[in-house]
Amino acid sequence: MVVTGLGSATPAVFGPNPVPFTLTVNRPGAPNNTITLTIGNPAVLGFSTTAFNVGNGEAVITPCP
């Protein structure tokens, strides 16, 4: 699953708001049940991080309240 959009970063360290973001959730085994969050453009000014083996093989996604 990939979620993309624009959001406000506080403080605005990744450039002027709104800032583009991408949240990628890989299903178990494709690869290693990972979640990656990218804010802005890491090649220019941005941030990207990946968490591995999330939830011991089970990623649970619930609706926002």
C-alpha cells in the first residue's frame, strides 16, 4: 500500500509547506514487512526512514479516529 499527499511540516525544515510525503507499507514477506516514510525530496532536502520486521510479521492498519 502506498499513501501519497501533501502535509504541513512543523517546523518547516524540509522546505516550504505543504511538503509532499509518501508512506509505503509492504505486506509480510515483500520484503521483510517494512514501512517506509519519505518527506520532501531526500536527494535535495528531505527525510526517509524504513522500519523492518514491523509487528513480528503482522502489520495492522486501522482507520484514523
